[in-house]
Amino acid sequence: MTAPPPASVLRLADHKFFEGMIGGLPERLQAVATERAYSVGDMLVREGDVADRFILVFEGKVALEIVLPDRPRVTIQTLGGGEVLGWSWLLPPPQWWLDARAVKRTRTLEINAAKLRATLDSHPEDGYRFLLHLFPVVAQRLDHTRLQLMDLHGR
């Protein structure tokens, strides 16, 4: 019996978020990125915890959920490979505003928020380009939340 091949090493430069980004930012951040694997049901983040990292999903599926009092969890959006999780680290207080749960086996690269902020601060042009890539993600996430809330209220 042959052992399965080892999983490929994840590289930030291969993630859709960094596609077309010039200036060497993915290469600089690779040194501070941590590869993680999550099994079905594992929590990536929990609402109220400190938002301490930027998460790039390479494989799998992650449900973004909110918990309402006396109601079941509501999935706002499901993320897959090529998508990102986490912009709450940008604003004080840096806390997660939702839960994120793996609904399929998931592989990520995660960048420590303090190290990411320091890198972006020390390279303002990269910081600007990073934010230009991040703002569409923020807008899309807010739109999904709006649509889900409209659905919850029957409108």
C-alpha cells in the first residue's frame, strides 16, 4: 500500500486575492503566514473573540454564521477556495462579528493581523493595493448579510 502524496505547500501568491497585485507583498507576507487545516465542524473563528488574523481559504468550504437569541444559527454566506475571511482586524476593537465553521475539510493560510498591519504600514503602496483588493470583499459580505436579513424578515 502506498502512502498518499503529501499535500502541496500553499503559497499566498497562488491565491485569487493576490491575483494581479504587484510589488512583492505576497512574497513578504509568506514568511509570516501559517498553514492550517480544519475538519468538518471545526470553528475557524468565534463571534466576540479577538480578530487576530487574515484568513485565505485555499480548499474546502466555510460557513459564516450569526447567532440570534432564541433562534437557530443563520448562515450568511459560504466561502470556498479563493475567498478570504477576516477584515475585522482592521478596525478597533478588533473582534470577530460572526462565527466561521468548516463545512468541508478546509485548508487555509492565515496571516497574523499585527504582522500584516506592520507590513502594510511599512510599505504604504502595498497597503493601498491590499485595501483595494479587500474593499470588494467587504462590500460583498455586507450585501450577503443584507440579503440574508431581508430573507429572515420575509421581505
